[in-house]
Amino acid sequence: MADVRLIVRNARQVVQVRGTPTVKVCGEGMQQIDTLQEENGDGISVVSDSCGKIVFIGKESERKRKFIENESTCVIDASGKCVLPGFVDAHTHPVWAGDRVHEFAMKLAGATYMEVHKAGGGIHYTVEHTQKASEDELYDKLKQRLNSMMKSGTTLVECKSGYGLNKDTEVKMLRVIDRARKDLPIGISSTFCGAHAVPKGGNSEDATNDVMSVQLPCIRNLMDRKELAVDNIDVFCEQGVFDIDQSRRILTAGKDIGLQINFHGDELHPLDGAKMGAELGALAISHLEEISDAGISAMVEAGSIGVVLPTTAYILRLKPPPVRKMIEAGMAVALGSDFNPNAFCSSMPIVMHLACVILRMSMPEVLIAATLNAAAALGKADTHGSLVEGKRANMVIIDAPRWEHIIYQLGFQNDLIDFVVCDGNVVYEK
């Protein structure tokens, strides 16, 4: 008998998302959610072993025969409640210093993203403050933000660098992310995004060369010496930032040192970044507000995951990405909060609600996009994103009889969420 760390017992509903091991869900398959329901007073239970893995999902009556709690077992009575997989946030920029609340007023007055950028705001404003901040200052801010994410049910998050734009600050940001990965219970996928903008006074070609010949070799050296762990390579492929050829070169250089390609594409202008990324075998491409039909087809054929960010379309008043067309073509779609100084939202339940309203996604599609497909966008669907025996015991327990309430009740996630569990350990309790 396994050494039992956690028993969640007698739930009214357990949402597995997929009841069998599944890498990702594409197209029409995103309409189906696998759930287990209480029957005749016999609730559903989930058991985690001492390693933080799920060892049982099933009826409480069967659980009692197989797994008995001991003095060290944490037991949660989920009677009348619903258990979901921990949410996965597939795109965030959570390491930064500097406050950009003043820019919100500029946007409300009609300024576009690039107009704010050219006026010295946007990324450059954050870069200036992040370069000046110490590693400890950045870590303290990141810790606060990640704790906020956990309270809203996020148990795995992608964290980017990108507010350094030089070797020393980019490495400082990646060290902060790595420190959080080791210190905090939330799962973290680390992304190097040194090509997030062109440094002030520079040009995109020089910036490209600096990323490829200075920053990436330094990061590779730190990774080889086990001093740093980085998972993904990102670039802001956009008109006036890094063009298609420069983006391709940066992404290829990152892939060559073992990083997964996961980048910003086709956000503000239709550059066919999605098509380029698919040709490189990108694991995931984010934004896609301006994706072309050819880009959709290329991503579907390559198996690249589309990470859509409804908070960005909402805050910047952009045309939303064509998600219905993407899903109908057979793409696997994932969700991210795009948490950053420009889109200050760390709550995946709010992101899911916005995805339903703004992107016209159904609630089943949104739940899959915020769990299994988001995990797949980070290359972690074998361990995260669904409740299946053998996977990480990452769960959100809500005080509601059906899972849909976490999406339906806009802004009420802090009232609904009773417990958040990471690797079989309770990391938040209301």
C-alpha cells in the first residue's frame, strides 16, 4: 500500500478533463470533458502518495478499502464540492519592477500599444526599472505575484524574462525565476525572452546579434554548469521589433541549445509568424490576433499549440484572435493570462471567463485550454493538466456542485476556491 500524503474524499464531482493519459486535445475534441459524479451518496475521492502523485481516483467506498489515512495524512472533506485539475497559465511576464498604471489612462484616451512604446513607455519603461532593481527586489515581487496566482488556482505557470535586453539583466531575471522554481510550490516553466524589444538607441539587427552571440552562449554555459534551468526560447516577432528572418534565426539558435520554441507571433500585424514558427516545429505560438489562414493550416499540420490571451485583446482593444476558426481547423488551443505591467491580471478563472465572452469559446473548450492544452504548450502534459493516476496531484477544490461555476461567477474565485493543492500539498486554504 502506498504511503498516503493526501486524501480528498467524498466530492460531488471530480473533473479529470481526460480520464486517460492524453498529450493534448485538438479541434472538436475540446468540447468533451471527462468527469466523475457522486452516485447514491457515494462520493468521489482522490488520493496522493508521498511523492505527490495521484495513486487513486474513484468512489469513496472503494477508496476506504484500498487507502486508509494515518496520522500524517492530510484529509480534505469535499462533500458537496467539485475538484478540478490545477490551472496552467501558459504565458506570463511576472518578473519586473516599475509601475505602469499611468499608461492605462493613455490607452483609455486612445493611445495604441506602439504609440505608448514610441513615447518611452511600455516595455522600455519596465526595462529601465528592472535593470536598476536588485535580484532580491525582483524575487520578492515575483514571489508575491506567484502566491496571488496560486490563490486563484494556478499550479503551473510559464515565466518569461525579457525586461533586461542585455546579458546581465536577462540572466538576473532568469536566476530569479529559477530561485522561485526551487523555493515555491507552484510549478514553473522558464522562458528566455531576450528578444522582447530593441534596446533604446539600438537597431533590431544589432539586438538580434547580441541575443545570439552574447546572451544565448552565456545562458547555455550556465545551463551546462547546472547553475540555471531554462525551458523555452521566445521572441517578439512583430513589425518594428524583430522581423521574420531575425525571429527565425533567434528561435533556431535557441532550439539548437535544447530550448523549446514558444514565442509571440502575429499579434499586431499579419507577418505570417505562425507559418514561420510551424516550419521550425514550434511547440507553441502565442497571441495570433493577426494569424492568416495559411498560418492556421501550418500550425495544425505541425502540431503547434496556439496560446491565446484574452486579457491582451481586452485591455488593448485589439481584434480578438480567430479562435473559432483555429479550433474548427483542428488546432489545440491553450490559454494564458499574459500577466505583465500592461495586462495586470493573474487570475486564470477571470481569463477563462473572458475567453468565453471575447473569444466565443465554450466552457469545456476553455477548461481544456486552461489545463491540459496549456500544460502541453509547456511540454508538461505528461505530468500536469488533468487528474489521472500517475500525474502530479495538482488540484483546485471549489465550493460549488459543478465545475462551470469557476468560469460563470466572474470575480468570485476567491469565494469559490476552498483549497489549492500542488504535488499533494495544500498550498492555499480559504
